[in-house]
Amino acid sequence: MALSPTTSDTTGPSPASGSARPRVRFPAGFLWGASTSSYQIEGGADEDGRTPSIWDTFSHTPGRTERGETGDVACDHYHRYRDDVALMSELGLGAYRFSVSWSRVQPTGRGPAAQRGLDFYRSLADELLGAGITPVLTLYHWDLPQELEDAGGWPERDTALRFADYAGLVADALGDRVKMWTTLNEPWCSAFLGYGSGVHAPGRTEPLAALRAAHHLNLAHGLASTALREALPSDAQLSVSLNPAAVRPRSDSPADRDAARRIDALATRIFTGPMLHGAYDEDLLADTAGITDWSFVRDGDVACAHQPLDGICVNYYTPSVVSAVAGEREAERRDGHGASDHSPWPGADRVAFHQPPGVTTEMGWSVDPGGLTELLLRFHQEAPGVPLYITENGAACADEPDGEGRVHDPERIAYVRSHLAAVHRAMEGGADVRGYFLWSLLDNFEWSYGYSKRFGIVHVDFASQRRTPKSSAHWYADVARTGELAES
Ligand code: IFM
């Protein structure tokens, strides 16, 4: 079903709709893409001068990842990127979001760039542009050079300064090819899973370090944005990818609503406060006062983090349902972020997380598209006039090829369909959403879960590196081609 090239409305059924399912139409120019990240797919871990990142160290530490799996080879994308771009082209993707491995392009996290590392990303961008696919570059998707962690990592201010230098190097090398730039991916995970619960690299479990890391990530975003604006052509678009929480109190009681407020502050407002409004909220500072007086925040830091943005990128998978813990009871820790005796929520020890009823994905995450509509409408209100993108959304399913080598994943199609409908509802409510990037293009290294969770629309047989587009890939290609979605 082809779209008229001039069609740009986002509401109402398609005039061509003849099926029983109502159809929604996305505007012409809407970006249909898929996302990946460097450590999760590249492999080539010690090639061409790349040095270890915190994820190399962490995954090589016994007991840190499922079955001791690492990203040493992953999807071998470092050697197969041409074929992967050809696959994207066959699927008709309009955009591809990838991240740069910092230690591949600046091996010690300081000093001059490594030419061969930069050349890889230049060739990748050229390949994409040649195929008519818009490259969308994320500077940091969790793989900090190990040398910078050895110097203290994100809890130390210097890491933010190093990040700005790195941003400038990458901008100088790719600014002529890449127009869409994202500073950080999900800084909440870097700070609170990396330094709080320790389920992510570098595996530290220090509440104060987690809060310091969050602040220095905000500062890093601000400093890098300034460096990017200086180095990039004026038509470059700058954004950040956040994973804000859609938090629901389990009941309407004041205690449960307060629990939701605390998690909202720690998950979302700790970043949107400085980045969008130039301040940390008072309630966040009060909730964490037992851990820190925030004296590591220097004059001018939050103003620096508060940079003009050309887009806000939202990553969404599942909501959180929380309640207050009464009395001496231990808080339930089903927050969906992996098993640890340490909390990723400093200052929220008396908050319990609950599994919502209903369907879950292989991650155990409940399927609730309403959370995505809610978050998009929230950003529409909080940052009026700033275009929104969904830079990650998708589902892990237990996908395996059938006897004929085909991979059927109707659960993933249902998940993506319902979330695209949720995006459309937010657009009907006024949200200026410009694109959707499915997580993920390929099955890949799912962090501490190793290769046990498959998020790809393309199946990867990790032994042979054979790629097989799943039925969701063909379905998504059709949505991308027509700009239309049949709601279930
Ligand atoms: O695989 C991750 C990705 O790296 C960051 N966002 C969530 C995805 C699924 O867990």
C-alpha cells in the first residue's frame, strides 16, 4: 500500500484501508531505523589499536556475565559491516543508529586519535550514505576506555573533560558525513548499574560514586555538546538518548505515590533537570542527602549541562510499578535490572518494585505500550518545540530457526506494533515525534546476559555468523516502506 508523497497527516484511517484492522499513518519523512551499539556487535576487540574498555574487562572477569560470554567477536560487524549495511538496504531502513567505541578511536581515552579506528567509522558512514541510509551516531554507549576507569571513571570530573576531547576528535573526523549526533546513551545505566548495583561494568557498588557519576555524565553531555557545536557544520543535529522511567505507584496512597516520586527523580529528573531545565530538583537533593551534600557540583556545571538540543531521544521498554516498604521489611528488588545485592537506587532503599501482571518478554519485562505514550507526551510538555525520537524499543524473544531455517517471531511483531501505535497516539496528542529506531538490528551481546537474550529483527547464528532476517524484519520493512501500521 503506497503512500502519496505529499501525505503528511498522522491521524485517521488510511483512505486505502480495506482490511478489518484500523490503520494509522505516519508522516512522510518519518525516520524508520534500527539501533545497535559498538561493544554489542563489533567484535574486533583487539584489532587496529583498540584497547580494552570497561566492558572488555568486566566480561572477562569470571562470574560477571552469563556463561562467561564476552564481546570479543560478537556479531563480527567490524569485518562484516558492508554486508550488514546491504541487509539494512534490503530491508529498506531509512536510518541506522550505531555507537562509536571510544577506545577504538582514542585508545587511552586521551591524546591523539587512532586513524584506523576513525577510518572504520568513516567507511561505515560512507557505506550507509551510499545505500541512502541516514547514519545516526552515538558517542557513548557504555564502553569507557579502561584506562579512564583506572583513573577513577565517571565518578571523577576529569572523565567528563576527556569525553569532550573525544567528542571533538570524532566530530572532526565524521562531521562531513554524519548529521545526527547523540552524546550519551542511557546515562542512568552507566551511573547506577555501573557504580550502584554493579551489574554492569565497571561493577562497582558505591552509592556515592553512582551519584557522582550521574553528575559527571550530565557535565560530559554539556561539555561534549559545546565541543560538537564548535566542530560540526551548523546543520548538525545534537541530541541525547535517555531511558526515562514510566513509574506507576502500586496504589494511590501517599506513601506509594512518594515512592514513585523518588524513583522518577533518580531515574529521569536527575538527567532532565540539568539537561532540560538547568537545575537539580530539590526533592532529589533531599532524598540523597544521607549519601552526599552534592559538593562535587561546581558553579557553572548545571548551566553547562543545559545545552540547546535539536532532539530528545527516548529509549523505552517497560514501566516500573513501585510501592513504599512498610516497617522493617526488606524492599523487593524486582526492578528488572539484573540480580545484585546492591541497589541501583541510592536514597530509595524503602521502595519496592513489583512485577506488573500480564505478558512479559524474555527479559521478564512487562509489555505496556502506554508507558511510551506517557513519556513522549511528558517530553512534549517539558521541552516544547524540541523534536522527539524513539532511539530504542523492542523485545527479547526466544527465537530459533525452524526446520526450514526461517525464524518466526510473532511476539516481537505484536510488541513493536503495539508500541508504534503508542507512538502514534502521542503524535495525535501533539508530540512532535520524528523517528523510531527498533532495538535491535541484530541479535547481539546483551551485556551481563551474554548472548542468551535475542533482541534482533535479524537472527544471528553466533557460531557461523549467518544472518537470517526474522519475520519481524520483513514486517518492519513493510511498515517502513508504507509508513502505515495496521493496529491489532
Ligand atoms: O541492549 C540494551 C541496550 O544496549 C541499551 N538499552 C537496552 C537494551 C536492551 O536491554
